[in-house]
Amino acid sequence: MSIFMKTLAGAAALATFAVTAQADELKLAHFASPKYHLHNEMFLPLAEQISAATGGETTIRVYPGGELGAGPVKQYDRAIDGVADIVYALPGYTASQFKQTLMAELPGMVTGFDTPTQAVWENIDMLDKEFRRTKLLGLWNSQEAALLMAEKPVNSLSDLAGLKIRVPSKNTGRVIEAWGATPVSMPITQVYTSMETGVIDGVLVDTSVLHSFKLGEVTKYVTTGMNATNSMFMLVMNRDSWNDLDADTQAKLEGMTGAAMSEGGRVTMDNAATKALAAWKDAGGEVITLSADAAAEFNSASSVLAGEVTAELEADGINAAAWSAALKK
């Protein structure tokens, strides 16, 4: 190779290095559509904020709709494996990794705090072990779940006997079992077809999905009024991707995420659930609010679960008793 060609090659290599050094593009993956409330109210704003704060040296490109891998179940693995730098996922889909975290989903587990999100973040250091494989950016809860039923109204606990109800996590499954129904685990992206075809009779979930996953089209009845579960959601980052950021960028990203962003996510989901239920009802859907006696029957059936789960996890060597105590003010 001539000296001239070597010079050109060297210059090109330096230019490539300079571009790489000047701009880090992080990939944020999620499984919902670009119309999803968190896509527009959390993920895109976070991308705008980090770009502005770093003068464009660090950017986030959001990949919606499973573009980096279909379905919500494997989202956490995509963060671990580096397929994406940041992922939106549910701890419940990889419940074995987050047994302590998911205790916050159970009815009666969180008391004295305004929300499970607040309770979790006031004690977030206790979850360091479960999130050690990733950098935790956000962790928040949905609105309390309701029963969305395809064909069969639920006015009392006995109405659930023998029915198949989709659940997002093991703990929610235990609640459904306590209520006398059969839990069926599946990702939210499969629920529409499963309700439409009768594979399941309903789902225990927050009502935002009436709109965001179009479940309002296959739901005839929504039952509320009992103490139900909530679902936990997380935004986590690949450890190597986090470590590759310089200290200043890490500090800026931490300032945009954490407890404050998580509370924003909770509010966004809460608003989406309230709005979706109201719109569905206005379109002719029937909301069943349990009587006090019927609600008490539900609540009594599931009241022992918080203590049972705590004892089981403690026996497995998980610091469940201390975590349970921390979730009660």
C-alpha cells in the first residue's frame, strides 16, 4: 500500500473513532406500539432529555413493537444479553429473578404508603441483589387490577369457580387460585386472541389495557371493588452499556431516572387506566362494582397470601420478612 493510501486509511480510521467517541446511541426496546402511553410520556421524553443534557453526545433510539425481539417475556434477557441497552419489562415475566420485588404486588403487602412505587423507592437499596445484573433506571406499579371478563359477569366470589383467568405473574396466580379460579400465565400480547377464542374467560389486570392492547373489544364486563394485585414494571439497563458511559453522563441519566421518573410512570399508567375504563364504559361496557359483602368475601380469601409468601421466601433464604416490614409504614 502506498504512503498516500496508508495516510487515507489512517485518516478514515481516526474519523470513524471520532464519530464513535462523540456520540453514543443507546437502544431502548419495548414490546408495545408507538401509540402506547409510556412510549410517548416516558421513553421519548427520556431520549429528548439525555440528548439535550449531553449536547447530543449521548442519544437514545427507541425501538417499539418488539423491533429488537418479539414479545414481552424475553425483554429482560435482551438487556442482560446486550441486544438492547435499555429495556422496558415486567419483573413478573421473569418471576424467579425478582421474588422479593414482586412481593409488592400482593394485596395487603404495602400499607401506610401512598403507593407501592413510593414504598419500593424508600427502601430501594434492599433490592440491590435482585437488580445486580442490570442498572435499575425505573420501577413502578400499575393501577390496582380489575377482572376483565369476556362473556361471564362476576358479581360474587362463586362466579369465578372453574373459570380460567390470565395472570401476569406467579403471585397474581396465587390470588386467582385463592379466589377459586384457574390461573393461566401468558404475555399480554396473547390475551386478545385468547379471550376472543375462549381459551381464557378473563384477565386480572389494570384497565389501561382496554385501550392500549385493545382488550375493550373482547371484554363485556369489568369487575372492581375487591383488594386485588398491582403489576410492577421496570426500566433496566445493560451493565456494560452503563459502565461504558462516562461519569458525567451517568450522573445526568441518574438525575432523569430513579424515583422521580418511576412516579411519573405510575401516574401515566394510572391516568391511562382511568381514562380507558371511562371510555370503555361510555361505549357500552358494563362495570360491576362489588357490594361490600361480596368484596369482603374476595378479600378474606386472599388475605393470608402476604404472610404465606413471606414465610415461604424467608425459608428459601430471601430477606422477605425485612422487606415485608419495610413495605409497611
